Amino acid sequence: MDNKDKYKNQFKAVIPGIEFSKLEEEITKYWKENKIFEKSIESRPENKKWTFLDGPPFVTGVPHYGSLLSSLPKDLFGRYFTMKGYRVRRVWGWDGHGLPIENKVENKLEIKRKRDIEEKIGIDKFITECKTYVEQVSAEWEWYIDKIGRWVDFKNAYKTWDISYMESVMWVFKQMYDKGYIYKGLRVSLFCPHCSTPISNFEVAMDSENYKDITEPANTYKYQLKNNKDTYLLAWSTTPWNKIATPALAVNPKLTYIKIKQNNEFYILAEQTQKILKSDPYEVIEKIKGSDLIGQEFIPHYKFYEIEKGKKAFIVVGADFVTADEGTGVVTLAAYGEEDLVAMKKENIQLVMHVDDEGMVKEGVGQFSGMYYLKTNKLVNEDLEKRNLMYKQEDHLHTIPNCWRCQTRLYYAPQNAWFVDIKNLKEKLIKTNEKINWYPKHFKYGRFLKNLENAPDWNISRSRYWGSPVPVWECTCGQRFVPGSIKELEEKSGQKVKDLHRPEIDKIKIKCDKCGKAANRVPEVLDSWIESGSASFAERHFPFEKNIKLEDFFPPDFIAEYTGQIRAWFYTLHVIGTALYGCPAFKNVLVEGVILGTDGRKMSKNYGNFPDSKKMLEKYGADALRLYLLGSPVMKGEDVLISEEQYRNQVKGTMLILWNTYNFFITYANIDKWNMGSQKVKVKSQNSLDRWILSKLNNLIIEVTKGLDKYDTVLPVTKIQKFIEDFSTWYIRRSRDRVGLSADNNEDKDNFYFTAHQVLLIISQLLAPIAPFISEEMYRNLTSEESVHLSNWPREDNQLIDKQLEQEMKDARKLVEVALSFRKQAEIKVRIPLKEMEYCGPSKLKEAVLKIVRDEINVHSLSFKKEEKEFLVKADTSDENKDLKMGEAREIIRKIQGERKNLKVKMDEKVNVILPDWPKDHEDFIKRKALIGKLEKGPLFKVLGNE
Ligand SMILES: [Zn+2]
Ligand SMILES: [Zn+2]
């Protein structure tokens, strides 16, 4: 046999001091060079799809633990379902429209006010800058995505600003419009005076840092009744700037009010709110039903506006939203409040909008004109105080929302805007949620349902520039044209449409069907959440691309993002899916928690409260990060603190333990020249250790599969980790004597190798979706196949599961624990065999298992005495009961093995040893175990390599 043949079936030797990060780099290179990712898709049948929709990250963002976290389950389940035989398309996407980009460009062009975009810069130049900006996508993303081992098609990423994507968004809008789910109307939304645009409440709600607690004066104002000089309604408010234009007061018709006399004036307020009154003595004059106050007129504090004909003003109206929980049970109404506006419209009250879209009080509002609205607060209060119209002022702590982009304080403002009619959709939204599989379950009827129940109509138009246009052409006569495709728009306008962005799209005019005049597009662009919510369709340019059927991708099987998306992306997808097709927009959703800084605050460079993710990845590698996070409660929607220690422990723990068992197997298999080819028939080992580990292994397959099928990653990771520990600390440990040149039972060797090979192979498959690198390395060496990720998910063999044996082994390990602690207490080293020991316990162990215990605790005879509840051992601790000669022999072997390591002698290489003395009865034993060629007497202990 020549050398070539001799090593033909040998395994590649394992590097013991492995650096996982380096290994991962090599594997990434291997995957790329051999197109393993592409093969993993193409090798699966086209008609068996598992679809996944990626929530596109924002182009402006830089990768952080949060974005990496989301990538992990996306990659895990993609790999898992591929191994289960599905074709899993995975294309990256970029979200690049909206305020974040506009803000960056504003900064670059030093734009301070929104109106400068039109007046100084020009929309054309502004949009060109936005386009340039989004095309310079940070190269850092690709590094991270590669590094964490995420398989995704980066090159063909879809972009929300591509014309094809935008056309699908246009189509989505049209579908919703035609179904009657979109309307234009005057409604109150959160509004940013810096960005001069309405903001979605969920954009603010996504990050708790957008809310600030502040203390401001709360005021109780006096409104004099028109027909009753000394009687005032007391109304409570925290927005003095709105007192400039308060055309009505509201009471709850169902509440009881009282009229009181205090310091010669009469006040009306809800009976339950007397605690707000000043401490001066007062008497209750009469009780009044809320409904009786309706229609009373009052004298306004300011009268800057003419009252339009047919409109009411300065009158008390009834409204159910008024409560006695806070304030006086009397509320000032202004157009700048959500419920206020609804009530005012209902009661036909004059609407007054006195603040412009940059937060400035408009012309014609007396001394307040031209002032920033917040600045008027103090002046209004001083003025009313002077005029004796202020009853009381006190400090009030409340939470205010801030712009998620520019951090400017937001206010509620009436907007003539485009809305999705959520109220009309609500029942369906709640119904379609029933069909979604949420993991963890509690979000389904918890946060998501609550959010659905409370959701207001969704303001989907933005008074901005960089986004998909609101695709509506509106004539002055009121006629509208809403195209659902570029072709339709081109036909109608007779113009070529090359770009759907402003200002190009604004140049497209159509002829009104009704009156023949030229109609313009409405000026707004769409909320970018409409775009990301349309991702299912738009990423495939549906329905324009030929050969794509809806059922092939919608609803997708799986999406995964963090809890913040419950009110955002999950919600917008759900609204659009339900509106278009009356079905859920996704079948399964995994909700991750948030990774917080080491101090429990949000991770922030300013706080320096998190370890640098790039450095960590370079140091410990991706598999460890994946094991750490995929096994953490963050995968069950819980928030966790980032911990370098826990990350590092994955390397020291699971990764190295597994690597060492793998190393042990490969090293000895090579020494014993065992390989899969030398295995003539599939052996059925009768060895208890083999049967035990195979039983555990098959249980593991069942548990991991069950977990992953439910989108639970924590249980599978935990179970695999526990298994690896059992495999190393019990199976491999107890099998050490079965292999190598010192072992002579060839049949048992085969049994061991076959079993351990099987175990390592299946572990690498079960681990493949979780830790794709280490599993790839092991699997390829164990099988000589191309990739673990091209292999099929293992199936359990129920015949190998032996619950009884597992219980016996559990008992055996308990007994070992007890016996070892007995030795420790008696200060007898494990190396010195005890001749006899007795044990008591719940059951008598079978001989096959008992033998393993004897070996482990180094006892020649271990006899069962009687039943007791727990395991106990008893033994004579005198020298009489110790096999000292054997102990000495083992001590010598230990020393020689240590020296072999120091001399770096291979494990299958014999050494010559010089010793002053040794127990002659055990000479053969020593020579065999320590692989000694010549054993000679000499004054000093010495190990010589065998030259
Ligand atoms: Zn803003
Ligand atoms: Zn018209």
C-alpha cells in the first residue's frame, strides 16, 4: 500500500487551538467560490416554496446589534426550510424614501427651513441630491451580513426608490382607493413644524426616546356666560396657544355639574372635580345636568375671526369624550385636537386654524402674529391673568411626543390629508389577525390586537418631496384621476413617464374627464410606511412582471422583526394585505425584543454602553453570536442587556466543547484508520453508551425540529447545548479507553466510531441553521460532501429511542456524583482504585450501566445493598481497601502522557521511558496505555521520543 492509498479515506486533521473567526472567513470564501448559497436554492424544487419577506433596513442606518439580531432568525429559518427541502428565495431590500434621507440632504445643503427647498434650492436639485445620497449605500452592511453568515442576495437588492417598486406602490394605492379605503379629509394628526409635515403616531411610538416628560403650567380659565355677568364656566387646559382660537366649550351631557359661589363670583364645573377649586371658602348654589348646559353662549377671550355664515361659535356643546378624571369637566375646543375636531365638525362649529405649517401664528392674529406657537403660551396666560380670566395656574407633568427625525416637539394639527379608513377596515383587520401565527403567542391578542383596536385612521400623505407620489390628479371641479400603472398614466396624459419622483411627476398633466380643464397631481408624497407595507408586491414588481402568480409569494410564510414593528411594519403590512385581499399579509411572524446597553439604557455611542459589534465579531466570530442571541429570551420578544461575557462564554462553552469532541473523534479515527468506507455493514452496537447517546440524539432531532417548526429558536439552542455537554462529559469521556492503539477490541472500536460519527454528523446538521460555520467545517470533513447546507434535515429513528436506558443512565450519573463526593470527603484521589464499595438507591443498576459507573469512579466491585430514596455509597476508607499498586501505575501513566504532550509526540507514536521504579504487576498495562516501546530503569524519570 503506498502513501496515497493509505491516507485516501483519512479525515482532515483538526486544529486544536482553533480561532473560530478565522475559520469562518475561510468558509465564507469557500461558499462564495463554490456558489453554495445559489446551489442551496437551485437544488430545491421550484414548486415547493417557502417564502420570506425581508423588512428593508433604512439606507441611512449603520449596522448595529439590533439590525444584526433581525438577520439571525431570517437566516436561520431560510437555511432550515432549505434543508427541509423547500426553495427559499432570499433577496435583500433597501428602504430609501422619506424624512431620514431628506434630513440628511437638508443638512448637507444647509437648509434650515422647509420652504427653502422650494424657494432657494429648487425641488429638482433637492431630489437629485436625495438620489445621489441613497445610491451611496454603506459598504459596511455587506461586511456585517457576510460576517454573521447571513445568506441573502445582496446584488439584486430591491430599492424602494426604483421606478418598478414605485409603480407597484402606485398600484397598491389604486387598489385601496377603488375599494373605498382611502379618503381625503380634514383630520388631526401629529405634526412636525420643523419638517412641516404630519407624522404617523406609530413612527413616534416606535422608539420610547421620542417621548419626553416635561412640567408645564396647567391652567383653569374662566369663560363668562353671555347672559350672566358674574357666572363663569371653568375650563382646564395645557395648551394656552389654543386659547387664541377657542370657538367652543364642551361638557359631558351625562355628568352632573355644580354652580358654586366663591369670592362673589359664580363658577360652573363638574361636581366630581371640586378638588381643583382654590382653598377659599365656597358654597354650592345649585346642581345642573350637563345636558342643560348645552347651547349656553359664552364671551370669547379673543375675537380675531369673523364667524362664517351658517357656522356656530362661542357656544357650549356636548361631547362624550369629556370626563371628570382630570380638570373641571369642561373642555376648551380647538381645531388642534383630534377629538375636538370631530366634535366641532359634528356641531358645525367654526373651524379656525391660526398656526401655519412651520408652527408660526398666522397674520391677522393681533399681537401674536408671526410668533412661534409655543412662545405665545406665556403671553396668553399673562394677558388673561391681567384681564381676570385666569382662575388658577399650577404645574403639571405630562409626556410630549417629539419628531422621530429632528426631535422637534410635535403638536396635533388639523390636516387636509389622505387617510386610510382604518375605522372601516377595523373589523376585518381583527378577523384576519386570527389567522396569523404569532411567536411568541401573546402578541397576537396582546399588543397587536390592542393596537388594532385603538388605531386611528392612518394619515398616509406627507407634505414633502422624496417619496412615492400620492398618485391622484385632482381637477378644480373636484374630479379625480387615480392611475394604477405608468401605462395608464401615459395613455391618459399623452406624456412619457420616465420618473415617478417629484418634480418630474408634477409635470404630468391630465385632461379632466368632466370639465376638460387641465388637472394637476396633488402635491403630497406617500408616507414611506405605505411603501414598506407594500413590499410583498413591490419587491417583485407585481402585478406587472409576467410569470409571477400571487399565490407563489403572498402571503409570505415568514417575517421577523423587533417589537417596535408591531405598531409599524407588521401593522402596515397587515392593513395593506387585508385591504387588498381580505387575508393576512403574512402567515408566521417572529417578534424579537430589543438589545439594550450594558446599563439597561438604549445602546448609544454617547453612553459608551455596549461593546463594539465589529470588534466582537472579529474576536469571537459569528457562530458564537448566533448561539448567544438565538438562545436568548430576546428571541421571545423580551428585552435583554448586551453582554460580552455571555457572548464569549459561547466560545468557551458550546463551541470549544463541541470542537474538542470532534477533534477527539477525528484524531483517533485517523490513528485507528477508521473511516466510513471501512464500515462494511451498519452495525447495531449493543454497548450501553452507544445505545444511550443514540437514543438521546434521536430525541434531540425530535425536539429541535418541533421547536423550529414553531419558530422557537431558544429551545432548540438550549437542547443542542445540553446535548453537546452530555456527549462530551459522559459519552466521549467514558469512551476514551475504547479507542487508540492501547485499545484492542476492534468490534467495540467500530461501534464507537460509527456511533460518534453519526452523532457528530447529526449535530452538525441540527446546528447548521443556527451556527452555519462550525457545522459546515465538521460536516464536510465527516462526509466529504460539498456542504451541510445542501444536505437534508435529519429524521429521527424511533427504534433507537430507549427511554428506560436514558433513565438508567441518569441514575448512573447521579450515583457517580455521590461516589465522587464521597471520595472527595474521604480525600482519596480518583486515580487510586477502591477495591469495594456499596451503594443504596432507588433501584439496582443493570450490569452494563454499572460497569460504566465503576470505570468512572474507579472501583473494582460495586454492590447494591438496599433500596433507599436517594443514592448513597459506603466504603472502607483505610489502605486495606485501596489498590495502591494500580494507583501508582495510573500516576505513572498520567506523568508520561503529560510529558508526551510537552514533547509534542504524536498520539500514535511510541516513546521510550526511563523510570526509577514501577509496579511490576502492571508493567504491561503501563506500556500499553502510555504507548511505550522500551521501559528502562534509571535514576530519573525521562521520556524519550522514539527516533
Ligand atoms: Zn421633524
Ligand atoms: Zn374638471
